[in-house]
Amino acid sequence: MKKKKIHKHENGRITSISSKSEKGESKVKRIGPHIEIFQVFRERDRFMITKKIVRMIIVMQAHVRGWLERKRFQRIINKASYHGPDLKTVLNMYRRTIHRVRYRLGLWRTRQIVNYTELEEWMDRKKFYETMFAKREDWQGLERSELLKYFNDCGHFPTQKQIDNVWNLVHTDDHERYSELIKKFKAVEMIFTLYPPLGAHVIKNTQLKSTWLRPIINGEEGYKYIVHGHPVLKRANIQIVGKLVANSMRERKFRQHYKS
């Protein structure tokens, strides 16, 4: 049994101290502690984002993005040393290439905004195409009959007709047009004309058309998977393929009939 302490007031009234403390505890339990004390000691279910934390996040993101941009810029400078003496010279080469490609494809608005990602893509492709050309060329250049194999070495699979069309676009001089030899610069120009770099922003390339034998899906040639034997490819059922082709030909004839 708890012993209750008795307190006597001046007016003679006697009260129990223990009963007062019990009332205080029950009041605290019912009302709860102060809100600031409650927030400090309670278990937080979710992280509270304050202005200070937001500023810390922004500063950290700025440092990381700045570091990534500096690393990418240094990588571009290192790659540019292969193509020219300095970055400014390489940028001028890149702008002239984009201008020529868009002009040949009939895109008259040739204003350019240099993007590091597009510039790097052009430099990587140009170096790869030049390396593949060096493997096939002799001391005079590359024979015109070897162009199809050269395109295949570069990972592109155009038809001979498409190569002939691009040949006429790139070689404007009669002496070059009827020549049977091609130099490295012109060969790379042909590839970039038929397969424009990202910086050219060619939305619809009229030089390449998707066909049954050489399909183009999302701008990527599907024929290379057939040549290299991609494991995803499976032997198709000839009946299903024949039915699909017949339906397509029938629909095309109906459209031509209604148009005429």
C-alpha cells in the first residue's frame, strides 16, 4: 500500500499530495506534451524536407553536374585531337559537314546549335568510318565496286541503287562522277549523307526506305540482324508470311484504285 502524504493548508483544509500528482499525470496523458517536444522525441514516419535541405540538394546536384560536364568536355577535347589541331577547327569541320548533309537532302534551314552529345557522336562515327576505309583502300583510294562491302564493314546495309544515288549527290563534278575510284573524304561523306548524323536533325530520310527484305524499324536497319544471325530471330512460317504479303499487296492495290 502506498502511503499518502497529508498536506495541511493555512485555511485548515487537508489535501492529498499523491492524488494531485495522479491528476497531473492523467492530464498530461490526455492533452499530450508540447508540440515541439513531441516532434523531437517521436518516431518520424516520413522525412521532413526543409528549405535548408532543398538548398543542400541543389548545391550537390550542381557540383555533380558540373563535374560530369567537365569530364565530358575533356573527353571531347581528347577525341578532337584525332580529327584536327584544336577543338575550334573540329567544330568548323562539323558545322560544314552538317551543312552539306542537310543541303543535299533538301533541308534549307541549315542553322546549327552545337550539342556536345551530337558532336561526340559525329566524331566517333567519323573515326570508325575512316578506320574501316583504311583497311580496304590502296595507295590510290577505294574502287567504286568495293563501296557496298565498305558500307557493310561500317555496319550499314544499303542497296546498290541507294549507293549509286548517293554517289551522284556527293560527286557533283563530272570528272569525279564518272571516276571508278573514291577517296576517304568522299566515302565518309556518302555514309553521312545516306545515314545522317544526329546533329543534322533529319526527321524523315527519303534516301532510305523500309522494304520487306530490308526493314527499317525506329531508324535502325533490321537487315544487319539477319546477316549477323541474331539469336532473337526465328524461322518464320511461310504460310503466315505469304498471307501477310498478300494482304499488304491487296490493300495497296485498293488504295491505288480508289485514288485513281
